[in-house]
Amino acid sequence: MREVDEARFVALALLMALVVGCGGFGVGGYSDVRIENVTLRMPSTDAQPASIIFDIAWENSFRDDLNWDAVWVFVKFHEPGQPWRHAGISPAPSAHRIGENNGVLATLTPSKDGRGIFLHRADTGFSSIDWNQVSLSWPLIGDGVARSTSVEIEVIALQMVNIPEGPFMVGDGTTVETLVAAQFERGVSQQSFEISSEAEITLGGGGENSLGNHDRRVSSATSQQFWDDFSNETKQTLPDEFPKGFRSFYVMKNELTQGDYAHFLNLIDPSQQGTRNPASSVPAGEGHRYAISSSAEFRVMPYNRAANWLSWMDVAAFADWSGLRPMSELEFEKAARGDRYPNPGEFAWGPEVPPAGKYVLQDEDTPEELITNQVTGANVAFDGTIGLESSVSGPLRASAFVPLATSRLSFGGSYYRVTEMSGNVAEMVVTVGRSGGRRYQGRHGDGELSPAGNAAGEEVEWWPGARRSARGGYEVLNADGIGTRGGDWTFGIRRLRVSDREDINKPADHRGMRWGGRLVRSVDR
């Protein structure tokens, strides 16, 4: 297993120090990825593709011998009087290009299903990205669009991080029961279990090669109904198709933000907005830093605060709409821990316990919101630094600790430079502890929702909570198979630990002040 190379985080921190205050606004002020000068160039015949042209820029881009960051770019369009639809771009890499790379070579990797494209740097380095005249090929005929039609387009980008293929460990081997709940182990050994392939895994039963869970040991406060359905005596099977994290995938660099969600609301139909708008679920005076306006046009300031007050059905709809998919709890552990051997009781940044002491904000309620008293050690949003009794009672902005960070520890980043995998908002993931989660096969969303605003279609048939609807076909209608990992701003230290699974079977079946999420996409093979 690879050990942490702190030098790569120091190099990143030096870059971060140079870009304080340079975070930008994307189209509509929603994203730290700046997309500007969007144009649509129609072809001379209907059989030819159109070109979607834009400039794109973002800060803190990196690539080294381990992994890299990227942006997932997808396009929405609508014709006069019609709803917004997902544009299918060409799956051929040669169909897309960048006009001006400004000194940073680019790789453009469209998805095989045409739902979007990954853009990332081709060479090793740490710098900002500023690419002009990015041109994506859009086969109009595939979406039934005539070249004479007046079409409005919206180019959307989400920051992602590549998680490389390879083995990794789940569970951290701690024998102190008060540190974690129901953590994974090899058999009944209280040792970490290695995920070495995407092959079927036996859950429970006590066998040497089985994936155990400390015999479902949880705190006395956890109801038995939320325990795993496997134990040292009871076996279950995790199928081949379930995404185990061995194969390479991309994960969102930050938790889903309120700006991301507001943008989503503005690009779906009014009937769908009624289903997906959290406003009616947010008690008056108890928003806990929820800042999205209650009705269309949906606005939010600051746009980059982590999204809370979401249910699993909300997150699933965003996943389907954006061409992404849910993250499994095994993928969560890999993205947080990396391929290194675990430290007992560790957090996403490592073994160091975060100090308590309430944070103080500068420029609160702006995109440049800054924590002025962050510590030199581990920084994280939990009840010791934020909390219900704090003047800052709600989630922080995405990458809140990055501007002043000098190391991976001080910005609370994971081994692969994914932020906030411990704390801030609890992240919805697919459980292996219930049959509703184990049926998941990792298929990606197709960009389209049901008329009611639910994740829908053949691709979501095996997603958690998917059921046949009265309208026919499959829609995500409940949260069966979904739980949360990583802790949040209301809980103590234990929930922040990577191996803690106390809430893995508590379904996020309603909207809550501490619930958010992040999504993933498999690397096409």
C-alpha cells in the first residue's frame, strides 16, 4: 500500500496561497468553475453536428503520479416553449477540441453514453486552468433538433477528482468500540479487509475471507432496525455488479453546493420544481444556513455553501439529471482513505484528532466567506467548531479551509485531495447492509427526470429506492438502501471517522438540516 506523500500537499498549499480571493462565478453565479462566452454554431446541413463553444477556467488544478482533478461538463438545451433537455454530445474524443490552452495541455474524454465529457490537464503540474474556445460536437439529429430551430443552451461544469484503480482497505482495525460503530473487518479478526477486485464478496458468517462488521456492534442509541442484515452468524452476498471502488471512478471534489442545486431547480419544469424544491421542508427561522430562495427564479447567496435540507430523492434526481450516479459506501472509504494502510480511528485527513473551538467567519454570507481562526492542525466542521449552539449554525462553504491551508491536514482533505469527506454535511451513500442497497449496479443517469421530477428510467431501475411508478417505468420514490457516512456539523468526533457506520442504514427519506451529498461517475472502460 502507498504511504502518504506530504510533499504533494505542501505543493498544492503553496498554489492555494497564491489564489486567495480569485474564486470566480460561473454562468448565473453558481460555480467556482468559470464558463464564459458560450456560443452555438449551427452546421450547414441537419446531418452535421453543431458546435458548442465556450471558455472555461478554474483554480487549484493538479495532476501528479497518483491522480488528477477534472471537470465534468454537460449541456442542457431547450427550444422555444419547450422544457430543458439533456444534449447528447459525440462520444468520439476526436470530435472535440480546445482552441487555446494557454500553456496547459488538455485531455478531453467524452463519456461513451454521450451524457457529458471530462476535461482535465494532460501533464503533471499544479496551476489554474484557463482554456479558450473549447468546442464540443453536438449531433443534432440524435436529439431531434433541426439546424433552423432557435435553441438556447446552458453549459454546466462540476469539479471532480479521479480515484485510481487498485486495491484498498476498508475498516481501520481499531479495537476500541467507542471510536467507531459497526466498522468493516476481515472475518472476525478486527483487522482491515482488502478490496482487491470487483468480484462478489461474502458479507458476514465469520469466514476468513468474508467482510464482517464487528457483529453489527453499534451504540445503544442505534435502533436494531438500522443494523446491517448480516452478522457473524448470518451471511449475505454482495454481487459482482455492486460498485466496490476497485475500478477507477471520479468523485465530486466538494459536496454538492446550494448553488449547484439552485441551478438544477432553474433548469427543470415548474411541476418538477414543486417536487424537488426543499423550501416547504425548511422550518421558519431554522434554515441553518440554507440560503436558496423559496420560488423561481431560484437564487442563492453565497452559491458555494454545501447544500443541506436534501432528501435522498432530491440527491438521486440531481444525479440522474447530471449524468452521474450514487456513491457506494465502499467507494466512500476509498475516496476518503486512499490505497494506504489505515490508522486506527482515522479521519479523512489522517489520525490527528481535531481540536474544539468555535470558528469565526469573515465576509459571512458571501462567496469569499473565510474562517479567520482556523487551526494549524486538523480543520473540520463538526459540533466542536460549528454546531447547533454556535453563532455559525450550519454547513460551511465548499473547500472552506483551502484559502489559508498549508497542508492536507489543515484543509481537512482526503488522500486523493477530496474535501469535506469528514464533517460539514452527512453524505448519502449506498449501503451494503441492506438488500435495497446491494441490488445497486452503478449505472449512470441519463439526464432526464420523470414528469414529477424524480430520477427515472431504465438506468435507475437498480438504484436505491427505485420502484415502478403509477405512470409506468422506474422512479426513485423512497430511500431504501441509502444511509450516510462521514459525519456532519451537528455531531461529535466519532461520526467523522472514516470507518464509522452508525448511520449507514438510517434512510434519508425526508429532508434534513444535516443531509447533503456528493456523486460519482465510473471511468468508461
